[in-house]
Amino acid sequence: MEEKHPLAAWRETEGVQQIVLANDLGVKRWTIFAIETRLRKPSPELAKKIAERTGIARHALRPDLWDAA
């Protein structure tokens, strides 16, 4: 079984619904769903916004772009 996406884990811990996070980030709920289910990766700009909003390291969101600190 694949490990839960860091964004899904964060939302579950914080009790934040996809639609609420999507509205905070200025994206559609489907975008959050697609990221959490690994259908798509967040753009670099969206990964930065997610990191700022959630505290999740950018590397955890896009390891192909950023090295672990």
C-alpha cells in the first residue's frame, strides 16, 4: 500500500477539508484531490503556496525540484 501523500496527511491531522484548502490557495478542489491522489504534481508556484500555508516542506511536495534541506 502506498504511503499517504503529505498533503492528505496534513489535512487529516489539521481537520481541513479539500474545498477549504483549495479556496485558501486559489485553486479548485479537484486540484487538491489530484495532488493528494498523485494524479498530478503541484506546479512550482503552487508547491510554494502549499508549503507556506501548511508548513509541509517543498521537497516533500516536489522532490524532483527541491533537495531535502
